[in-house]
Amino acid sequence: SSSSSSSSSSNTTTTTTAAVEKVKGGISGVEWVVRLLTDSKDKERGVFSKNDDALIANTSTLISVMSIDKSTWPVFGKCIPVLIQALRRDDNVRSNEFQVMQKNAAVALAKIAKYPANIKKIRDLQGMELLYRAVAKG
């Protein structure tokens, strides 16, 4: 059982490392994820379309998995403004998709906050309070 757990962990690391390598178009997998999330300045200003909840939820999951590789932390720092705006949003309906998106964004922010420049950026954008609120919501 422990060998299958070890093997599973090794497979995750191998998959993550492969994702960090070049993808079609000659950019790294990390840069591709960053572009998915930051393709529009609207998101940095907190202007989201109806389909953005799924995009943010899914790219946040990718960031969380790929951030196992510490070399990704500075690059993922480019996503901080969008992730913070996602946490700042309020949804009167409280849909499941919205809650998943906010939880995933909070987890991604927490993981990339291990890099000193990222934690500074999160603090400068008042993101720590939002992270605490997200944790309190559960």
C-alpha cells in the first residue's frame, strides 16, 4: 500500500514536471496557465463574464498542482490580481460553481504565497483578509 502511495506521488511529480515543460506553441505549461487566467485586463479589474467561474476554478486547480515545483511561484505571481478579484466577488445566488471557484482561488493563492514577492503582492492588494474570509467560510 505504501509503495502504491509512493508510486502515485512519483507519478504526480512526473506529470507536474512534464506540465512545466514546453507545450505546443513553444511556451511553458506554466506560462500557458498564466495566459489563460490573465488574457483580459477586465479580470484584473474585477469584470468577469458568466463563464469565468469555471475558468478560474480550473486554472486555480492547475496552479495548485503545478506549484509543487517551486520554480513556478514567480511566474504564477502574475495571476495574483485576478485570483484576488475572484475572492473579492460576491454572488447573491451562492451557486456551487461560485463557491468552488472561490475555494480553488484561495487554495492557489495560499500555495504561491510561499514565494516572498508573491506574499508581498497579496498583502499589497489586501488579499490576506480575503484569504482569511475564504478559510472562515470553509
